[in-house]
Amino acid sequence: MEKPSPKTVYENLNDLEKVDVVTSARYRQLAQAVLADPAISEAMRQNIAERLQQANHLLALKTVDGDESY
């Protein structure tokens, strides 16, 4: 599988609520990979980190139903 560009990873983080759970997890995993890559500019990694933190905060606030988990 081809690794998406950091810009694509950043944009995908906007769609976490619109995609299925598996795709959302994949987007988060790709974001973590970008954050760990020193070849990516610090500014881009900071932007991705902020967007990922916002998404994680929203996920933490989400009400979980009886048979759901996260």
C-alpha cells in the first residue's frame, strides 16, 4: 500500500466522523506515523498533532451505547 502524503493524512483527519470505524482507525494510525517521521516538516507534524488531538478529544466526549466501545 502506498503511503499517503502528509497533506492527505491531515485532510483525512477531518473525515473521522464520516467514515467507518476501521477507516477511522487507519487514518489515526497514518497520522501517528507522520508524527514519528522526522523527515516531515515540524510545522506539518504540529498541524497534524493538533488536528489529531481535537479528534481524540471529540471521541472521548462521544456517548458510548451499551454494546459499543472505543
